[in-house]
Amino acid sequence: MSMQTIKTPKTPRAKRELEKRAPKLVENGKKTLILQGTKTSNVLNSVLTEIYHLKKGTARRYTKKNDNIRPFESGGETSLEFFSLKTDCSLFVFGSHSKKRPNNLVLGRTYDHHIYDLVEVGIENFKSMESFSYDKKLGPRVGSKPFITFIGDGFENVEELKHLKEVLLDLFREEVVENLNLAGLDRVYVCAAVSPNTVLFTHYALRLKRSGTVVPRMELVEVGPSMDFVVRRHRLPNDALKKEAMKTAASEQPKKKVNHSTPFHIKIYTYDL
């Protein structure tokens, strides 16, 4: 059994880098790690590549085979957590292929570079970006802010789909911003719950057209990829870890009002002497 050596930072620069990667009350933008197991399929390789292109600029892709990553098994997450720490990625997409679980994709999140939660889906009815015909000038730009829409009661009533919705939101929403320029909104991810365990995922380019009113007319062009996510397994975070991860900054919490000064009125009485 091999043990990992814990190295203590010895220079100010190394200490600053370690502090950047530590958990924070106000999070940095999340990065995504994309990697694969010992065996994959052509479909799965295409899916991983296209997710990387959708996340370009905020993703790291490893194409080397990893035979010791098994996220749902005890001890099988050690290498995954190591890569998360090495790349400073808090989201990951792991692809593997077997007879029991063909075209298997595990989506997950980490907290303090330890596994936080997992959702495992099978990929069906995959269509790549190249299979769609459209004017390439309409294609979404790298770094643009997406809309994400979820259609279907399953995202509110089915636990597995509610969990998948949370993970997909974190995976595709990009950096959280306070102000938006409408010109930068040029893509839409549509997730439709077609059954209690199946979600149709599609990607559209969005163009705002003149409508003669203040509200522009929106035009959608399917640009891919498109695929079905069939939920297989999922693992929620334990209560203690969830409580730790959900802490908010003091500045975001309502402040207690203390030492109130209550206004009062003075009545002046006059007497005739």
C-alpha cells in the first residue's frame, strides 16, 4: 500500500498558491477536469471532447488512460482527488466503457479537493456538433454566457433528476457575474426530462433579432451536441460535508441591528405666572 507524501510549502509564493486553492466563503470561478478510464468507446471519446470544447478556457482534459479511478468504490476516488488538487478543478467529468455500463459518464463536484457528490449517466442517441448543418458564423463564441433551461416536472419531483439538475447547472453555467451584456448571451442549453430517469440534453445558438419593440425576438439554431442522459447511480453529499460547503460569507448574511436609537418627542409646557 503506497502512501502519499504531504509537502509543506517553503516559499511565500508556494504558500500564496496553496491559499488560492483552499476552500473559500466566496468561491472563485469553477474549473472542470475531464478524464477517462482504462476503456472508452468512440462515442464516449467524442462526448468528452465536445464537453471540453463547450468548456474551453475553464477546463483541463487528460487523455491518458486511468485504471485506478472508480468514483463510486471505496478507495477508487484517491487518484481523482489527487488530479483535482493538482489542477485546482472543483468539477470533473469521468468517462468509462464496459459491458455492464456502456458509454458511462460520471459527473461530480469536489469540496476541498475531496469528492462532494456524484451522478452517473449513460449516453444514448449522441449527435456531435459536426452532424448539424448551420451557418458557422452563428456558432457560440468561446467564453460567452449561456442560458440554461430545465423542462419537465421530474426536475422538481424526482430526487435523481433534482440532483442531476444541480450538477449540470454547476458544470455549464460558467462564472457567476452580477451584470450581463445581452450581446454576450449567444447560447442556450436545454435539458428536458422525458422520463423519470432520462434527460434530453441539447445545445442551441441564440440570436437576438429586431422585433419592432423593446423586447428583441429570439431565434434558436441547434448546433449540437445532442444526447440523452440516462441516470444510473448517484451519491449525495453527507450532511456534515454539505453543511461545511454551504457556509456563506458574513457580508452576505443579514446583519443584526444593535444599539437602536429610538426617536422621542419632548413636550414643552408653559405656565402663566
